[in-house]
Amino acid sequence: MLRTPANVLVGLLTGIAALWCCAILPLGVSGPVGPEAAWGQEADTVLEAKRAELDEILLEKDQPVQRARAVHALAGLGSPAAASAFLDALERLAERRAALEKRHRRTLTEFEPFEGFSFKDPKAWDIKKRLRKQLDDEDETLQSDSVVLLAFGTATSKFSDETARKTLTRQARASVYPQARRVLYAGLLRNALVDALVIGKKAMADKDQTVRLVALEALAERKELTTLPIALKGLKEKGWPHRQAAAELLQAIGDVNAIAPLINAMATDEGRMLQVYATALREITKAEIGPFPDAWKNWYDEHKDELVAKGAAGGSVRRAKKKADEGINYYGIETVSRRIVFLIDVSGSMNEAINDKPTDVTGEEEEVYRGLKIYIAKKMLKQAIRNLGEESFFNIVIFNHEIKTFAPTALPATQANKNKAFLAINDLEAVGATFTYGALEKTFQMAGRGVTDKSYDPGVDTIFVLSDGAPTDSDDTAAKSMDPEKVLAATREWNQLKRIVIHTIAIDPRVGKGGRGFIKFMKKLAHQNKGTYTEVGGDTKKAN
């Protein structure tokens, strides 16, 4: 294996640690983790065995659980030498992961021109199927590696030996791979023996924005008042996912000194971020005001003396630069987001009529949910787009056995673009299968690489998924059922650095058509991505 500068450092540290341990400790003395951490000849034998076990399966994509166990077995030795071997393995995996992510982006680019081709064009269809299989294989490897990287992070959080932790900390700064730095900083910040402020500052100084994001997420679990300066600095990050994570960190800390900065941040931000700030402020103040910057300023002015008495620094807060949008209500789910993608199921079953007893979740006429599901979907989608503010951006992903998009990227919600969308919606027809996996994949592809983009902005922060049936496994009219867990696992992989909210609407989720499994899938998809699930029509009482 080629040795990177980071690997050289690990090798030197391994040698120094081994010489130091052997020089001052008698054979058979137990280390800080357990009997396997004895720092003598017996420990060296155990270490080599654990190292060899991990090396053998480290890059085997089909064995994520076994790989994760091997990571924990090596780290469980707890010694500085074990930490060095642990880091060497992490560097190897991070190197492979970086190359795979690059190859996967290239495959997505190659696949895009063939998305619209069907089996009626045999040559293009063969290329499409080959690239589809390649994408699936790469996705499976990425998901498997994510399980193992999580194990590295969890193991990092459990090292109790001080020398080992110092070795891990040095490598967190030295590794050339942000994939490794993310794991190490996230693990260290979850290690109760580590100074959260010291390590947090190191992580927030990292040039890679993904490292800074996972650091803010990890600090929120510590809930330590000492990290308040880091959270306040995070509110000024360029990427909205970082500002969101910083607001959640302030919410977790719960200190009154966060109130004024959150209100000031709300005054200069927009869209879904207003709800994020409002939620943090509500948890700290217990005031129910909502995503309204000027209302929060008025509240602050009225309670300023009280807050100062509780230890707040005081000072004034700003008024909002511009009036906030009222947002939209889509099947009863409210959002103030300005960057939305609507996923609409147009499979053959959408031609069926809704039940005789429609559920009115929007407060409008009951007739809105009468008729064919495809007509209901069209009407509700047009209504939501009609209500978007002028500064919003939107797109539509239409899916059955094929995936189609209204536009290559999200468009500004001008009246001209809304009119074009209305015409496109009018032309929708229900036919074929339900390739939910492909629809979500395409949406996340349009959203970019999240905080890994140079723009710092994924362009999408909210997704609505409307469907009436369980996902199928390929873009073919004769597709078979797909395991919903595959869709959920892939979505977790795509969304881990994007923080996109996914709301789901199950239309006519009847038990007789596999309704229980479908409802469970839609609920999980929303819950795992911090969204809301709702049902429209169907025998929903029996399905629950």
C-alpha cells in the first residue's frame, strides 16, 4: 500500500508508542479498556491478530456488519498502538471512499442522457440498464462503507487512554481525506473525556465544510455551555445546513445568551431557516411565536430586562430586512421553505377513484378529494405552486416506471414559470409502475452534493413525496416490488450531508393493496428525514 504523509505519521506514532509502552510497563499489565489491552508481548500478539482480521475484510462491501465488528474489536484494545493501527485502517477506507464518491458522480453524469430511453430503443436501453446496475452497485458499496465509517466514529468516542486520544486528535488534523477527518472529529466530540471546546475549535477551523457540519452536529449532543461561542460563530457560516446545525446546538445548550443572536440571524435569513430559528427560540424561551422575525424582535424588546436579569448580555436586535413569505399548505403540511421539489407518483393506480368518504385535511371543500387520484394530485400541486412566493424556487419530479423532471434545476417561482408548470401538470397521465427509488435519486442529484458544493447551497431544502403505492425495483413497466428498506437506506446515504426535509403524502393507502407496508415505508421516509407524514383518503383507520 502506498503510504501517505498521514500514514507515515501513524507509523511513527505506532513505533514510538510501542517502544514507550514496552520500556516502562511490565508484561501482562492490563490497560484502560480491558484484559486485551495489556501492553506487552502478549498484547502485541493480540493486536496483530485484530489488525489482520480487520485488514482482511476492511474493503469487502458485502460484509458491513462483520467489518464494523472488526473495527470495534481492534479499537477495544484501547492502547496507543491499537489507535495507530485503527487510524491506518481508517485512512485506507477513506482513500477508497473518496475514489468511489468521485466515480459515482461520474456514473451519474454518464447515466443522465439515457434516463428518457425505453426498451423500444434496444441499444440505448442496454446502455441504460448497464449504467443503472453500476449505479446500484456503487450505491450499495457507499451504504456499506457508511456503516463501517459510523463504527469508526463510535469506536473513536470510546477511547479512554490519553495517549491514544492524542494520536487520534493529531490525525484528525493531519489526514488528507475529509471522510476520515469527519469521522475522527465527530467521534472525539462525542468522547466524554475530550474537552469539547478545544476539539470543537479545531474542527471548526477545518477548511472542509462537511467537517465543520458534523462537528456542530456532534457538539449538540454534548449540550455544554462552554461551546456557546462555537455555536454563535456557526450562525455566520455561509452554508444554510451549518446555520441550521448551529441553531440546533444553541437550542440544545439552552442559554439565554443565544436568544438575541438567533433573532438577529432570523432577521437576515429566509425560507425554512426561519422555522429552524423559531423552533430554537421556542425551546429556549417557551414563547409560541412562529417564524416571524419582527414578532420575535418585539418580544425581545418587551423581555430584555428580564433576560438581562437571568444573565443575558443585553443589546438590541435588528428588524427583518424583508417581509417573510407566508409559506404554503400542501395536504395540510405547512412550510415556509423557498426551495421545494414536488415528487408526484403517476403510476397506473393513480387512475383509480378516491374513496367515497374523503378526508378534508386542508380546511377546504370536501370535493377537493373526490374523483380520480391523478386529478386530485394535479389540482393540489397547482394550488401549492400558485401560492409560492416570488422569491421561491421549485421543481417537479414525475415518476412511474420512468423519471421525468419539469426542469433540469429548480426554477424561480415567477408567474411565467408557474404557468409553464400548470401546462405540464395538465398533461400528466397515470400509467406504469412506481420507481420511487429513481425519483428520490434524481431529486438528490439535482440538489447537488449538499455542503460539499463550492456554492455551499444544495439548492433544495424541502421535498414532498406524493404516492399511492409501494416502490418497484426498476424503471420498467413490468417492474417487481422493491424492498422499501433499500429506498430508505439509499435516502439516508444521499441526505447525510444535505439536511433536506422530506414530507410524505400517502394518497389512498388501502390495506388490500399492501397498505400496511406502504404506510410504514412512507412514515419512515418522513421520520428519518425530519419531515411530516399525512394520509389522504382510503381506509386509513384499518390501515393504521
